[in-house]
Amino acid sequence: MSILITGVAGFIGSNLARAFLCKGKKVIGLDNLCRGTLSNIGDLLALPDFRFQRVNISNLNEYRNALNSILGGCTVTEVWHMAANSNIPAGVNDAGVDLRDTFMTTFNTLEIMKELKISTIAFASSSAIYGDLGGAKLVEDIGPLFPASNYGAMKLASEAAISAAVESFIDKAYFFRFPNVIGVPATHGVMLDFIRKLKVTPDNLVVLGDGTQQKCYLHVEELIDAMLFIREKSSDRRNYFNIGADDEGVTVKYIAEQIVKTVSPEASISYGIGNKGWVGDVPKFSYSIRKLHNLGWKPKLSSAQAVAHAVKQIALQEIDSTVC
Ligand SMILES: NC(=O)c1ccc[n+]([C@@H]2O[C@H](COP(=O)([O-])OP(=O)(O)OC[C@H]3O[C@@H](n4cnc5c(N)ncnc54)[C@H](O)[C@@H]3O)[C@@H](O)[C@H]2O)c1
């Protein structure tokens, strides 16, 4: 009896696999390593309860063949589908990126679930499905939804495809709508970008946009805790939850200042023009997590505390990778 995690070598997938293995579960992990790395799961590869296969799951035949070769008599009881394109601007420039890595990976996962009679899916959705509502509180039941990026569009389309599958061949679906998740091993995101930029130009940090973008940040340890909590406590056929910090978030300016203070205290910060980092960026959002509160889970860290914790972790990660 195993749990299948797609995108297992990525930031969230690797933390999730570790959490399941700590609970004594068996994990089968798939990833094409387009962004995730083997070093993210290096400590897991030797464990008897963990099996990994490198595969592009946007190709259904490859997906099927990889599972045939790795399952070896194991039964998969549920899928945690974490694989997606995580470079949102790349999907704005080329919509095919999100069609392939964000939507087709979901579509194919559902096909595989039908073939293998797997009854439960947990899906990494996103605040990006809500689009740009000018900072209005994002509540799970609002609609109609108009995403502002192809990434958000393909996440929303994935939710729709999963919902339809619930009507026909799967029993239960979990839609976890994350805000910005931070921590290690960081594979992408504003904090990693800033730290890497400062490595190249230690005297100056160039920020895309005017720094006033304000978003909610959640540490990955809290995200995993919340997802496992929801999985245990909520048993509707469709379980959909915002997961986030319980505040209005912090600005990009705040993050830039924290990073400069930690990594390169003498550096100046140059801001761009306008409050969007890229086309499809949502400059301000405010997240309602009342539904999650009502279920009984509350985050321990504010967005600012999560940022402070993650800045130190990512800075260390980057020093270690330079030393290696
Ligand atoms: N990190 C965040 O802030 C955040 C916010 C909202 C939603 N999410 C969602 O959470 C999930 C995990 O995100 P993450 O931050 O860990 O990103 P990540 O890029 O670190 O992980 C995604 C993994 O999927 C893999 N992948 C992509 N396309 C694939 C394909 N065709 N076949 C096989 N593997 C493929 C990548 O190699 C990567 O390891 C994603 O679905 C993402 O959209 C993340």
C-alpha cells in the first residue's frame, strides 16, 4: 500500500515525501527533474520504503510504463499530485508550458488513477486560480473565477477535471489552494531570486516592480502540517481549502530588505516601475483561511515570521551549494 507523489524531487514534493516516510508510509515518487533535483531527495533514495522513477508524466505512455516498472506488486491508495510548472512568467511567454506541465500532468494522473483504480487525489492548487481581485478577501466559494496567468488558468482547469472525475471514477479529492510557500529546498521564487542576484551583484539588488506587491507567505513545514491535517479531518467528496498565514501578508520591499540585511548588508536596493513583477502577477491578495480555522487548524507563523525563517534557511542552502 503506497502513496504516489508526483513532482517528488521539487520543493514541496520532497518535504511531503519526507513527512509521509516519517509516519511509516511507503512512498512512490515520480519527477522528470526539469526543476526538482536528486539532491532534494538524496536522503530518501536509500530508504526501503521510498522508490523513485524519473519520468515525464505529461506523456501518458511514459507515465504508464514508469509505474509498471516501479510498482512491483505495490498498490497505490492515493495520489498527491504536486508536479507542475512553477515558473509562472515562463507560462505567460509560452502557454504551452502550463498546458504540458500544469494541466496535462493532471489529466494524465487522472487517466492513471482510472486505470489503476486509485480512489483519492490530493492536488496542489494555488491562489492563482482566483485571478486579480484587487486585494479583496479570497474566499473559497467566490466565483466566477478569472485567473490572470496561464498557470492559474491551468490550475483552475485541473481542479475542474478532477471535479469531473469525482463524479465518475474517483471517490475523494482534496484541492489545496496554496499562497506563496517558502522554505527549503528552495527551487524557485522571489527569495531565491533575490539571494542569487546578490551573489552576482553584492552591492545592489534590482527588484522587479516597485516593491509594493503584498502577498501572504506560508512556511513549507506549516503547509505540510495543514495538508495532512485536512486529509485526516475532512472527508467530503470534494475538499477544497485555502491554506495560508492568518494576515494581510508582507510586501516585496520587506522581503528585499530582510534578504539584504542577512546576505549583503551594504547593498542598495533598486526598484522598478509599477506594482506587477510580470504579466499575470497578482500584486495584492488577501486570503481567507476561515474554513481551515473552522476545521481546527491555525498557522503558528505570521507571513513576516515565515519570511524571516526562510531567508536564513535559503541563504544557508545557497552558501552550501557554493561550497559543494
Ligand atoms: N511553491 C509555491 O509557492 C506554490 C504555490 C502554489 C501552488 N504550488 C504548487 O505546488 C506544487 C509544488 O510546487 P513547488 O514549489 O514544489 O515547485 P517545484 O518546481 O519545486 O516542484 C514541482 C516538481 O514537478 C516536476 N515536474 C514538472 N513538470 C513535470 C512533468 N511533466 N513530469 C514530471 N515531473 C514534473 C519538477 O521537476 C519539480 O520537481 C506545484 O503544483 C505548484 O504549482 C506551489
